[in-house]
Amino acid sequence: MFELILYEYRARKLFLLLIPLLIVVQKGIIEREEAYLTRKFGNDYMSYQPQVRRWF
């Protein structure tokens, strides 16, 4: 029983860490990269964006 409680505690803790990580990835990496690619490639990149997904 104790092992199950410990497992649930660790799972909740990891889940709570996942939320800030996803925010950092979205804001700090993906959006910055998209802005850079838009500046670098302009309309070619903007027409490419709707053809692909943002996440894996």
C-alpha cells in the first residue's frame, strides 16, 4: 500500500513539473524559432507552416 502512495506522489510531482516545462518549450523555443524562420524565409515559411504540425 505504501508503495502505491509513494508512486502516486511521485507521479503527481512529475506531472506538475511537466506543465512549466511545456510552457518553456512553447514560449522559449517554438515561438522564438518560428519568429526567426519567418524573418529569414518570409512568405515561403508562412506558406509552409499550415502544411506541418507544430508538435511531434
